[in-house]
Amino acid sequence: MKRLSFMFAAFLVTFSSLALATDGLVVTKSAHSVAVTMDRVETLAKQRNFAVIARINFAAGAARIGKALRPTELLIFGNPQAGAAFMQCAQTAAIDLPLKVLIWEDESAQVWLGYNDPEYLARRHGVAQCSVVNNIHKELADLAEAALVP
């Protein structure tokens, strides 16, 4: 029964992500605020030896010019070993690197975590069979899953 419950939960997470995936963007609901979700993603990225390059708070930037924007943050991070391997498959992949995670609050106060699907990026750059893509996909999915644990 536990296995069946786990499989159902995994299906729901996958289904909710797939239902919102558009043009290569993987999107999953978060039960946390934007700031807490981003703090968790950033901490996990550092623990997993990703180089964190920047954390951008778009709402704070908008406020500086007198504009209102719901909470929206972007984390830019990467792993030079994986990134270089991806670029060896297609140098044009560099336009989509380093990796990014976007976290935002929608008009109904639901928080979302999104990132570019590496498999989509590989197809975009004509290297769908690039061996590192599966590893990048798994790392991003694992990072997102760990950050979203209640």
C-alpha cells in the first residue's frame, strides 16, 4: 500500500509539472513562500557543489523604480564540468547556461518553481543524444524536489 501511495504521489507531482510545462519549462507548485523556496534552492545548490553566480530579486528591483511586482526571484548557478560537457555537444548551448531556477508567486498567491528542461534545451541545440543531458535533468529535478519538501 505504501508503494502504491508513493507511486500515486509521484504521479501527481509529475502530472502537475507536465500540466504546466510549456515550451521546455518545467513548473512545480511550492508550499513555501518565494523567499523560503529560493533560500532552500540556493542552500541545496551550494551543498551539491554548484557554483551560485547570482540571486536576482525582480520584485525588489521593480520597487526601486516605483513599480509593483509580485515576489519573483531567479537563481543562476552551474556546474562547470556538466556545462562544459553540454557545450562540447553543442557550443550554442552556452546561450542557455548557466542553469537557472525561477520562483514566483502568481495572482492567486500560489508559489511556483520553474526551470528549463535540459532535454528541451538539447533538442533546441540539435544534440538530443548528448550524454550529459540526462545527468543535468536528474540533478535539476532532484534539486527542485528536495527544495519543495514540506
